[in-house]
Amino acid sequence: MYLEIITPDESVFEGEVDSAIFPGSDGSFQILNDHAPLVSSVGKGDVKIVRQQENKPEEIHFSIDGGVVEVLNNKILVLAESIGE
């Protein structure tokens, strides 16, 4: 599935991923391939992305300060307020 993370200032990440875990308002939640359509707010916290890189799983982490996530037709769009340090 395709993931795009953007802030008002820049595009932070674009690419194919196997899974993504987001900090939800009531706890973290995971998105996998063929997930049902979803729109949800995300809280401040860690976004964990897992993707295959040269046939090995690679984890990427981003700290976000909140925002919104939309899942539709194996595309995840994250509108983040900002990326933390």
C-alpha cells in the first residue's frame, strides 16, 4: 500500500509500505493492506512504518504533533500538524 505523510511545510514521506502504526486519540492503531476506508484523528506520538528494503524489513519512525489520517483503496494519507524532533 502507498503512504504519504505531509505537513503544511513539506512532504515528509512517500512510498510503498507493509504496515503503519499511528498514535490514536484512544491508543495506537495499525493499518495493513486492504484496510477498510477510515478517517481518524491522530495524536501526538510516534508513527512506525514497516516496509521491505532489499528483501529485508525496515522500520522508519516519525514523531508527529497530531493530525488526521485517511485510508482509502490501499492509500494512506497523513496530514500532520508538524514533525517533532
